[in-house]
Amino acid sequence: MSAKKDINRHIQWFRNAAPYINAHRGRTFVLLFGGEIAADERFADLIHDCALLQSLGIKLVLVHGARPQIDAALQQRGIKTPFVRDLRVTDGSALPVVQETVGRMRIEIEARLSMGLASTPMSGSQIRATSGNFVVAKPVGVHDGVDFCHTGDIRKVDHAAVRTLLDAGHIVLLSPLGYSPTGEVFNLRAEDVATATAAALKADKLILMVAGAGLVEGKKPVRQLTLGQAESLLNSDGLLPEPLRRNLQSAISACRQGVSRVHLIGHDLDGGLLQELYTRDGSGTLVTGGKYEDLRNALIDDVGGILELIKPLEENGTLVRRSREQLELEIDRFLLIERDGMIIGCSALYPYPEEKMGELACIAVHPDYGDNGRGSELLEAMQQRARQLGLKRLFVLTTQTTHWFRERGFTEGDLETLPVKKRELYNYQRNSKVLFKPL
């Protein structure tokens, strides 16, 4: 019985993932992972998941860091390199070590991407991974008297060359090195490479793999941040670990440069990348300059989504049945909560101007989101709309949610208090309770 449940759960997950498989196909994602993740024993699983993303039609740019590996290599050789403004001062003795370490890492990652053993998830994948001198850099120069030597800033990313490779089915692998027109090599921050590449490609997503659990509040992951919230968090007194701080800075920078969605995903969760991309609520933190969840007026194209949302409540008698034709005629009465393209809440307001009253109707929230205040959000929005229309009272007819409305200031009243037109339509078989709230 347990095996059958597992199979059913897998099938259901796969079905739920289908809209995201379709939505992501042909899209361009830039994925950053730091050197600490590349050194983790579960790094192979991340590479397997990247191969799966490509097999599902995603155009993928991988950017790897190397900071801990460079630290260890320099220490082994007795070379000390200070950090200033979170940038390593890469002098003439350190640069060859950086080049050697980054080159070794790139080769190891390419080797992992080349795996195709029948006993691995990458069986038959035949991935073509391509690296190159796509990042043009310049020296950071001297700041506050400190000469950063061979540490660089990014001048540009050859996005046309990268795009050609992506369109040809390659995974593009970028290292934290840049090259100048004069033939010099510069040590770069991997976060800067990923951000600049995502902006240059006008990527659909920048994905930042974060060592540890990712961005959490208490023990719960922070699911989403607007650009303003991300900036406030970065500037708050709360101490973020330095790698996480760098990733959050990159997310903000990418959003400012036009990348609409940036994801911070903790590496601790096995399969966190797949869960973030192929489930509605994901596993990490979405930082976006736009709105992931929005309260808005309903449009005629939303009728199908509203019908799907309210159907279970109509079937169990909580809501009165509404036909598609009726909804189309009344669509301007509705407000919606839309989450990542899915309608997860709705409500309607029917005004009776002569009596200065309004009927609150068809409040519905998807059961997966019913405990997070969205019903109250819809109610508050409808109260504001009613006040704008000059109404003085709201009323609702309900059979099963009396207590929910009472907890929000409604009190039971008499049928005779209803507007005449509504009273004439009252369904005595349903025997709905009538509740009122002054505005």
C-alpha cells in the first residue's frame, strides 16, 4: 500500500510540475554556485539536476566560484592576500595560484558534466559544456591607497557569443576570471560574473545556490522578497553571513539591471533547485522587482480560473453555483489574488446604492493558502471598494462560514433588513444566515 502511495504521490507531483516544464522550456537561466558548494560531497547531485534542467529545454549558464579553494592553495604556498571591500588583492605571486586553482576546478566541473554512466542520472545526457573568454575585464585599480593589482572589474560580457552557444544546445560554464584586450587575466568575484551575465543575456532567472539553509527567518525559509524588502534586509542591523550577504547584494543588483526573478536556494535541501523551479511555492527565496503575488481586478480571461477555484466550494454547498455565463456578465464585480499565474483567491461586491449597502459574495481562497490571511486581505479590499462607492454597510449570506465573518466584525441580522431586490431572491432552501457590518 505504501509503494502505491509513493507512486501516486510521484505522479501527482509530475502532473503539478507540467505547467512549469512548459513555462521554463526555451528560457535562459544563469546559475551560480560558490566554491564551498563545489567542494560539498553532494555537488554531484546538483550537476545531475543541472543536466535534468537542460534535458527539459532550459538554456543554462553555470558560473562557479573558487574562493575557499583559492584560500587553501594560497595558504599551502605561504602566500597571504588581504581582502579589501570584500575583494581579494591579487598580486603577482597570487595570480598564478588563482589561475591554476580556477582552471583545475573548471576541468573537474566539465568532467562531471561529461558523465554518462548507465548507473547515474546523467545516463545518455551527452551534455556539451563550453567555456571561453566571454568576460572582458579591467583592473580595479587603486582605491584608498590600495593597489588591487590583478583583481578586476567586469567591462562587458560577450552575450552574443554565449547566446549562440546556448541556442546550439551547449551549457556555458563561466569561471571567476576575466580577460582584457591587452591579454591580461583578472581575478573576479563569481557573484559579479553571474550578475553581469544574467543582465547581458536578459536572462529569465538568476539562480544563486547558497551554502547552508539559505535565507531563513527563525527556522522558516523566507519565501519571497520585493526589491525594497531585500534592500531593507541588507541594510538592517541583523547580521547575515558574508556569503549570504554577497548573494543578496547580487540579487538586488540583478533586479536593478532588469532580471525579473532571482532565486536564492539553500544547498542543504536535496533537490532544492528542482523544488524551487517546478513547484508553486518552491524551496528558497524569490527576489523580484515585480509582483509574484498580486491583488487585482478580475478580467474576462480570468473566468476559467475563478470557476476552477470555486468549484469545490460549490460542490460542498459553501457557495451558490455560478455559471460561466453569469461570471462573464459579472466579472467586473470581482477581485482576485493571483500567485505566479494561478488564481488562489477571489471575492465579489454587489452594490445596492439606494440602500447604501453592498453584498459581499463568493469569497474563496485555495485550500493550500487559506491560513495565511488572504481571506482577510480580500475582505479589507472589498471594504475599501465599498467605501469608495459611498456604501455604509456590507452584508453577507452564508451557510458554513458564520464564525469567520463574526470574527471580523460582522453580526447576525434579520432577513427583513436586506435590500428589497436581494430579499426577493433569497433562497429559503439554503436557509443562509444573514450578517451585517457597518463601514
